[in-house]
Amino acid sequence: MEEFESRIDLTKFSTKVEELKSEIKKYIVGQERMIDLLVIALLADGHVLIEGVPGVAKTLTARILARTINADFKRIQFTPDLLPSDIIGTLIFNMQESKFTFNKGPLFSNIVLVDEINRAPAKTQAALFEAMQERQISADGITYPLQPPFIVLATQNPIDLEGTYRLPEAQIDRFLFKIIVDYPNLEQEEAILEAFQERKADIDVSKVKKVMTVKELLSIRKTVAEVHVEKPIIQYIARIIDSTRNNPDLFLGGSPRSSLAILGASKAMAAMSGRDFVTPDDVKFVTPHVLVHRLILSPEKDIEGMSSHDIIEDILSDIEIPR
């Protein structure tokens, strides 16, 4: 293989990212793809929607991820009676000072895990939506900026649909990835049981090693932003998105935000691989996870049982890969 001279010093970057992934894998067995995608989202400053049945370590992974970067972590359980003030905060009357003060809610954190996001009503979703898009919270006419990093990791159960609300397309579009978490295979299931037997207790998250600081993470993000992207790669991404908009099997294609998401995630993927330039393989790896939740099938294909994954695979196989 021909050697290349890196234009960006990725030595420290690669070391930190590998330490981060290794620390998470000490506690999470059999979810390598989810871990890789979560780290990419962390580096690309994107929110993540995680879909999977209960018991596949979605919540635990989020807690461990926050611990490894020494970031503030909050978990919010969404329910049908949840109010906007329950997540953004509320005004409290201070008797001593005879004035109202704002008591910040759990959204004022670095990594926020929203469990069962599709169970909360529209007003609460709107409050979350502002935080996700604008990185700010508005309360009583005052705007409070959210300190970086700010990432929402939202989970939803694909099986239990009773008492759920459909998320608006505009909100879904704000998620960088949708990660579909499968059950572990037989060997991974055995490894999980053996690890639990050795610990003889639940995982103590306080013992997770702090691999990097928030300041180091923000510095690494600047490095990711400098990853080079050749014009043929940009054209490749544009053709993929354009194909979703002109596909007869789709009612709704990818937005310009989705093409930017593919670009940003591909740069993070390249840097994770020790390269300062994006390749078509980087684009092909992240594209299904960027598009799967954004595309809406035509009614006919939906009835036939076709999935967004099928169409994405067809599009990627039909478009010529740049050389």
C-alpha cells in the first residue's frame, strides 16, 4: 500500500479516540458498530437516535460515554404527562431576595439521554427541538445558551407503540444518525454472561476511566473539521442525496442538512481511521445511518414491506464510486 504524508497531526487524536473506544468496550460487549457511530457523532457534534428493544445496553453505553470524556450527564424519561418545564427548568421564587430565579432543568448538561423520546407530547418536543437545533433554551423571555459539547442521545422502542407520538420530520432531521441496535449473537451473549459473572454485581460507572476532558474533545473536533475532502467526494455525496429526491420509491428524500451530515460524519470517520482525507468508503459507511430515518417511503412501497435500508443500498450500488 502506498504511504501518504498526513497534512494534519493525528497522533494525539488517534491515541485518544482508541483509548475512548477501548474503555467503553471494557463494559459493553457486542455493540461495536453502535460504539463506533456514537464516537463519530461525538466528534462530528451530532445528536443520535437509538432504536432497539429494551436490554441492549443503550442507556449504559450513554452513561459510560459521558464518563469517558468527563462530561455532565443527565437522563430524562419521556412520558405522556411530561411538561416543557420538566426538562428546561422553571422559575422559583426566592424568599430571601424577594425575586424569581431560574432553576435549570436536566437539558442543561453535556450529554443528555432521552429515553423513549416518542412518548412526550408536542410542547415538550418543541422545547427539546430548540435545544437540539439552536443549542439554547428559552424561558420566560430569556435565552440561555447551552455550553458545548451538547449532544442528545434519544432512544425509542420499535415494538411498543401504545401511548407514543410520531416525531415531526423537522425534529427527526436534526439527528445526525439513527442507530438500530440488534440483539447480540450467541458468542456475544455468552461473553456478556461471563463478564457479569466475573463482576458479581452491576457495572459501577464511577470506576470508568476518564480518557479525555471536554476541552480536549473540543480541540479534537477542530482537527476533524480540517480533514480534507476532494471535489469528487463532494460530488459523490451530492449525487447520493439527489438520487433520494428523484427516486419513485420515496415520498420524501434527503434534505441539504442530510448531505452536510454525511460530509461531517465522513470526516470524523476518516480521522478515526488515521487519515486526513475522506474516501468513498467513509461516505458509504455513514450514509445508511444518516439517511435511514430521514427518508419516507412511497405508500406503495410501504405496503409492499420495503425498507429505507433497501433503497439506500440500491442507491449506493447504482452510483459510480469516484476513483
